[in-house]
Amino acid sequence: MSGDRLYFRQLRAGRDFARVNPIAAQMVNFVYLIGDRQSGECLIVDPAWDVDGLLEIAERDGMTVVGALATHYHPDHVGGDLFGFDVQGVARLLERVGVKVHVHREEADGLKKITGLSESDLARHDSGDILEIGQQRIEFIHTPGHTPGSQCFLVNGERLVSGDTLFVRGCGRVDLPGGDPEKMYESLTQKLAKLPDETILYPGHDYADKPTSTIGEEKQNNYYLRIKSLDEWLRLMR
């Protein structure tokens, strides 16, 4: 069974890696390792802050990183300049291992600008694309709103890695450059909220009193998934 072979780790900055970096500890980013135990290969979602430490974790688990998945191009997720602080990210990853960074095509140019990567470093994707690693199946879901090319990853139809689109009891900001409140409302209500209730949510930051939830729990308890109309949403976001 693919589920028995699934390798899936949720790692928090400042606790599981980047332990001596106070800014990483404040940002509480989650990084994910997703792979197939039998093939020994994995992907790394949003590698930032301490790439060497993340690769060491994968190596200790007997896994080889064969690609990176980018939920969006903000420096705390992929590296780059964060308010004058240089965040280690995908550029360092590509120095260590020759892999592709899988990014939504609407986010690719921004990712190159933020990180200094070239086009040959990227694999551009559209919503609905499928990436397989061993027997594990990862579906790309385009969820614009936080940024134009934000994307989530649905693993084997059961686990949603949501980046900064949906948090436990929250959602991503829409007041940053590239943010769009109308598109965020559509992403939340027409895409993520329509996933099965039992889908496990794995967000991009540890902002709540627990690190995971389910879509069903969030539909009941997350205020941002309970807003009934776009007009009400836009009044809230102004």
C-alpha cells in the first residue's frame, strides 16, 4: 500500500532545524519532507532557514532529496532578503543537490527575482498537475490570494500542505504585494473547502495551538471558512 510507504515529516523552524536562529524561531515556518520509503526518495516543501540541517534530517532518515516544492515565493519559504535579513533557501539547496524547484507558472518569475535562480532550475506547473514519487501522488492546487501563484499540495488525496493559503484557524494575508482578497476568497471557498472533510491540513506556519487540523474541523471552527458571501469577505479584508 502507498500509505504504508509514505514518508511524511512536518518540521518547524527554530525547533527541529535552524535552532540557533532567533528570527527563524519567531517565524515558525513549517517545512515538509514527502517521499516514498521504499524508493528512498523525497521532496522538500519550502526549504528555508537551514537547508543543510534539513538535508541532514532527510539523510538520517535514509532519504535522498530529489526535488523541491514551492508553495509561494516569499523569502521565509524559499530564501532571499527578508527585511534586510538574508534567509537561506532554494539557492543553497541547488548548491548541494542538483534538483528542480517545482513552482506554479504564475509564481516562477517572482521566485527567480527573489532567489536568483534561473529558468533551468525550475519546473513550472499548472493547477491539477500530478507529480509522482515512488507510489506517492502529489496533486498541485493553484490557490491565488496570498500571492498570484500560491499553490497547495494534496498528497495521496489525504493530506493537504497548504502553505500560507490556509492555516489552522486562519488564512494568509492579502495586504502584501501580489495579494488579492477576491482570489483568496475563491481559493478558500471554491477549492480548499470543497475537499473531503477528513483531509488533514498541514499549514505553512505554526500559528495555532496545534500543528495540524482537518478540513472538516476548519469548516466548523475557522472564521475565514465560515464567511457566507464575497461582499462580507471584502468588508472584513478592507
